[in-house]
Amino acid sequence: MKREEKFAVLQGEIDGRPLLAIIDKSLREYESKAGLPWFLSISTPLINPTKDGLPNDKDSSALNAWEDLLESAIAAACRFVYVGHVTWNGSREVLYYVAEPDALDTRLKNLVSDRVTRPFAFHYERDDKWDRISIYFKQ
């Protein structure tokens, strides 16, 4: 049975710059967290961001296509859930939890080195309790 996603738009400000996050709030009660213990963050700079550091219309479309490409690469490597993305200060960070990062590491490094998409950086870390995203689940 497919899990029902419930995305929420969260807006805030950090250091005087607007922050915009799209987060799947249904993950707060996600029962299979133990099977996805690795937090994965993938970030890319925006192309010609607005003066507030947010994407312009053209880059918004390009970011969506980039996220689709990432999701295809991740899905081919391991089980995962898409948490959402955060846009702030001229960059986009996409958030996931994955089952096993080893095969994924190679795929993402190949995407970066092959330059088939926009430049990006990524890191992953063990986070069994999903503490890295708990801030997005506060009321």
C-alpha cells in the first residue's frame, strides 16, 4: 500500500533572507524509519536567483527536472523516502532518508563527474532517529 504524502509549505527567515521549505509532514508518524536510517542531503546553487535568494521561474522548472533526475538515480540504487526541499540564500537543498548509501554514493558521484545535470554536492550521515529533520515537524 502506498503511503499518503502530505506536503506543507513552510516559510521563514534566516539572517534576513527568506527561507522556503516544502516538507512531507506525514513522515512525522512514519513507522518504517528504522529501515531508512541514512539522512541524505543534496544541494545545488540557484541560477540567477532573485534578490531574495529564491529561484526565478525558469530555474524553478529546471530545479524540478533536476530533482526528478536525482530521484531516478536514488530509486535505482536503494529504498528511500523524499522528505522535501529547502530553498534559501541562493541554493536548493533536497532531503531524503535512504536504506543504504553505498551504491547510491557511486551513482551520485558519477552524476557529478559526468556533468549531465547541474552541479551539486551531497552528503549523508547515519541518523536513526531522524533528528536532522525534526525541526520541520514542530508545530
